Amino acid sequence: MKRTLILFVSALGFAAALVAAWWSGADGRAAARLANPQAAITLGRSYGQGFPATDGELLHNLIVERGFKRVLDIGTAHGYSAIWFALAVRKTGGRVVTLEIDPAAARKARENFRDAGVSDRIDSRVADALVEIPRLASDFDFVFMDVGATLNKELLKLVYSHVPAGGAIAAHNAFSFYFNQREFLKAIRNSPEWETRIVPTRSGGISISVKKA
């Protein structure tokens, strides 16, 4: 019995190592596909920030393919998601507004933006998103929410009027924090105003909702 248990645990460890190696390789391939070596080096330092390169490439391609120009990044942390968005809007001729409540995190994000060479495409703001969003005068083609799953339903209400038909919202951790955001997920899945798909990712899934006409 003991020998069987040891073999089972060893097998689990081996499987976990294979999965980790596969994801690591996927991250490396995603970063390598960037046509911007300066940004790729900066993004290579993102380990532990919860936003792997595979997520960045997914949303970067969405922005480029749909021609989105006005991007709102809510919950910027150290800015790795915003770097991907800035690289995307550089191709579409747009800009990114980032909201981060923690001044220290915002400072680190701005350092990363400079290192990646994308500061010219980013308006970095230190602000409470729940207070700042109602003050925003402009609309946004794409909104990314990564401030904590429990706030997603409230953020959805706040950004609704800022997203035109054809625009999209995306939220991190759609699977991994399912029970913390059931009302939000129900709203984007069941509302006739949104067309939603949830993409399985290393970070726990990303919900992508496009606003209908």
C-alpha cells in the first residue's frame, strides 16, 4: 500500500512538472513572437504577477483583430497586461488608460512601461476604479478587469455606459474564482446585451464579452 502511494505521488509530481514545463514553453513562445525585443525583456520579468505571456498574447490579438483603439486597464498591478495592450494599440493607433489604487504598484508599473518602451501609449493613473470610472468622459472599445473577482459585478455596471456596441470587456480568473463572482458570470452569460465566451488559460480562465448592438 505504501509503495503504491509513493508511486502515485511520484506520478502526480511528474505530471505537474510536465504541465509546468508546457506552460513555461508556451509563455516563452508567446514572448518570442513579439516584434519588440525591448518589451519582451520586460515581460520576461513578469513571473509571479499572475498574468502570463499567453494571456497577454490572447488579448493583444483580440485588440488588434478588432481594431480597438481605446483600452481601459482596471487593476494594473506592475503593468504587464498594460504592456501587451500598449503594443496592440500601437498597431491600431490608440491609447491605454490604466487605473491602479496602490501608488507603489503604479510606480513599478510606470518603470516597466518605460523599460518596455510603451510609455507614450499609456495614461497611468493612481485611482480607486470605483471612484474614477464614473468620472471618465470617454468611451472604451476594450476594458480589462483584474482587481479581484468580488468587484467584477459592480465594475460591470460602472463600465457598461462607457463601452459602445461592438466593444468588449474581459475579466481574469473566470474559472479559478468562480464562486466569488457567480453574479457577474451570470450577468455576462445570460444578458441579451453581451455575447460571452470563457477561454481556459493558465491563470484560471478569461471571460471575454462583446457588447451587442
